[in-house]
Amino acid sequence: MSNVKSKQIYLILAALMPFTSFNVAAETSGEYEISPRLNIVGSSGKPTNDVLGYGVTIHRKMNDEWYMGISLDHSPSFDFERTPRIVGINQDPAVKTIDATGTMTMITLLAERRYPGESDNIKWFWNLGAGVNDVKLDDVRGPVQGGGTFDIVTSTDTELILLGGAGLIHDFSESWSARYEITAEHHSADWKVMDRLSGKTATIDDYAIYGVRVGMTYRF
């Protein structure tokens, strides 16, 4: 196991300690929350536009203002936009644009600060966090303008993520609430793109993803 990945594992284990440690101040009903959600997020087109998916967050209440959270998010399918163009290849325009298809699975840890709203059942919040993202991309093949074909493979490494968000919590009862959040993520990436036939290569470095997350919360 590489030193980088070992450090990532140690960081995650250390950040999980607040979820397993004994906390007298939070030893009340509603100490934990589970929040499944839909993610309507995307980027500027390089490397992708839409990264639709779903996820779940577990929060632990530390006191009336601060919560710690761990999230798991998954995008089952997104497009690596205009993959041939990335390596300087013009696809045959007679054929529909060919994009590589990929998946993302992200684990993040965050701290969240909450504030009372205009009424008792409204709260505002912001959060900051970090995590890791696993990206897998399919190979892509097709015709080249003027003749010939391309056969492109993209290799990725584990991405490091920094993220922030802000939003609103609307309580329907003591246990149930709706959660609306705007979010922004910075992905520290190192994608290596290569056409096996021509030998042309390119890289994808850091990129940003932003959008909204909408979900429900059960408190217990």
C-alpha cells in the first residue's frame, strides 16, 4: 500500500473517532441523524457536465450548534465529455459525439455549524469537509475525421476532495425533516488519457463540481 493511501486511511480513521467516542453532552434523544439525498451536481464541461447521483450522510450531534458528519455519495453514470478532443483527435462528425462513461464513489468527512431560523422548525447551516473520490472510466472507441479510428483509455488515481456547503433544514416533526443544500467541491485529480493507436496523450488536473443536494433526515 502506498504512503499516500496509508495516510488517507489514517486520516479517515482519526476523523471517525467522534462517532465512536463517549460524549456526555450529546447523550440525548436525537444524537444521530441519517440523511439520504439526491445529488444534482455538475461541472463546466471539462471533464464533465452532469454528475447526477445519490448519497447518504450520518451526522452526530456534538452540541446544540456543531455536528460531525460522514457521507457516502455515488454517481452511477456520467460522461467524460468529448474524450477524443482531449487528446487532440477530431472525431468523425458524421457520427454522434462519443464520450467515455464513468462512475464516481466519494467518502467525505465534515463539520457542520447550525443556526436557528425565523421559526422553531427552520435551521440554517454551513459545513466544510474533506474526503476521497474513486473514479472509474470506460475505454472509448470510434472513427476519426478523415479516416482511421481511435481507442482511448483513461487511467485515474484516488482524488482528494475539499468541499463546502450551505443550506436549510425544515423540521416536520421531532424525528423528520427536509434538507436543502448548495454545495461546491474541489477535486485534486490526475487523470491520464491516451489513445492506444496514435499514442497521443493528455492529462486532466484539478476540477470543480457544484450544485444542489436535496434529501430527508431521520433523527434518532
